[in-house]
Amino acid sequence: MKFFNVLTGIAIVVALSTGSATADNLRWKMPVAFSTKLPGLGSPAAWVADNLTTASGGSIQVRVYEPGKLVPPFDILQAVSDGKVAAGYTWIGYDQGKVPAVPLFAAVPFGMKPWAYTGWYYYGGGETMLQETYAHKGYNVHAQLCGIVGPETAGWYKHKIESLDDYKGLKIRFAGLGGKVLEKLGASVTMMPGGELYQALEKGTIDATEFSMPAIDQILGFDQVVKYNLFPGWHQQFTAQYMLINKDEWAKASKAQKALIDASCTAATTRGLAEGEYKNGAVLAGFQKEGVHADQIPRKVLLKLKEVTDQVLNEEAARDADFKRVYQSQQDFLKTYRVWDKRAYLPADL
């Protein structure tokens, strides 16, 4: 019996490493929304592709296409749903105009810390609700959480933000639900891919921009153009990336192949967060040595931003049933999570 159990165990390992004898080999093209050179944001896509090839023994091969090389970054959802590509890697908040609830799975203003979000997503029904949200809007995709990073900065500006009036008339690149908040405050909000932001700042097409965390913003060179980098990143306390997979392609995968994709993306989520947490402190310290003003948004301004954020979220919930359901689920989770969060973690100033 023991010998049989050993053989059974070996067979399971072999099946997982080869995708099983009956599974078809998967050969997927995967355009990405972010350069794979961007730590935590784009790097997980490349890691997952390499890991899947190795772990599957070649049964799964995913070819990564850098932003714009195969599909424009903002067109990834549609391309995957239509079957033009088998998979795509993106920040799904870009699609809020098509699927209003998806920003809640991407970045929520004054929302959860990254580890709290993953708790809700994996154990609070978030993963199921995301699949349902896409299905309700007619998209033929399976979404796999495949990366997460901590807070963004509140953006890069030519001048300090000292009151809500400072947002009026400001030409700013701002993504997701946070952009809707700033629109309410009179800002002129635009969206453009990260690769276009340096030139837009330099030419004055925009006055300010947010994009990501310091380790990424440095690579994009924002500190060379404007010198006020504001904190905290109220609009994105977490930023989650997903591997979107065409449902027909997902159906072709064996159980073993699906398990490998799930495991690889879960590992990439942990690694992406770790990479950002490791690198950001040193980069931010370097910014300040180079004359960048890393300023905190005044608390009174943050409190007012929170008020406007609550208005925006409630308005969105009133317009879309999926948004209302997901938002309520997150709020219910936070009621109990905050009890743990406040008591268990050391204050930042200790």
C-alpha cells in the first residue's frame, strides 16, 4: 500500500509538470499593459511566463509582447474577449468605462492595504464576483489575479497641493476612480499610457501626473521634470494586475494546467508586492537627496478628499448593480478587518 501511494504521488507530480498526457499544449500570446522592466507592475508578467514554461515542462508556453507591440494597452480586454489573443496582462481599472465595477478590483480610493485586499479577494468572495462581473457585461474572459503592489504616490506636481482649490483647472493624468474624484473638484483629467507621460509633462500637455510607486516613477523620469511628489497615495493604496484569459482558451486547459496558472499567478502576486516593498524606500530617499520635495498632503485636504470619494463611490453604486454588490462586500469586510488592523500592527512612528 505504501508503495502504491508513493507511485500515486509521483504520478501526480509528473502530471502537474507535464500538463498531463492527455492535455493539449498551450501556446498563448500575451500582450501586456506595462513594460516588463517596471518592478512589481510589469515584472510579474515576465516571471509568470517563464515559470509556466519551466513548471509545465513546456506544456504551457506564454509569449509576452511589450506594450503596443501587439495590442494597445487600453485594448487588451477586448482583444482577449474577442479571441484575437489568448491572454493579456493589465490593470483592469482602465476598463471602467466598459465594466463600471472593475475598478473595485484594481484600486479603490481610501481603500484596502494590499494584503487586506488579497484577503478579501481570495477568501471573501472577490474572485468569484470578478468572474461574474465580466460575464454580466458579456465579456468572454477568465480573470486571474496575477500581481499587486502597495500604495502609489499621490502624483507629481509643479506646486504643492494645499487645498481642494488647487485641483481646479489642473490638467492631470489620473486613473480609475480617483480620476472621477478629481473631476468633481474641477480638474481636467486625462488618461494616457505610462510611456507617454514624461513627454506630456515636459511639453506641458499635462500639469501633473500620477502613475505608480517611486521605484517605477523613477524609471519613467518624472523627477527630472517636476519636483513635488505628494503623499499618501489616497487614490490607490493597492494596485492589482490581472492575467485575462479568453474563456475558450481557459476551457481547453487541463485541470493540471489551470492549477499551474493559478499557482504561478498567486506566487507572482506575492513576488510583485515584495519587489515594490524592497525597492521603494531607497528610491524615495534618493529622490529627496536630488531635490525632490516629498510632501504630505495636509490632513484637512485628505479628509475632504475622503468626503468626495464617498460621494463618487455611492453614485457609482447607485448606477451599477455589480458595483453596489462588490462595494458592499468590501465595506462589510473592512468593518471587521479594521478591528484587527488597528490593534495588531505597530504604529508607523515606533
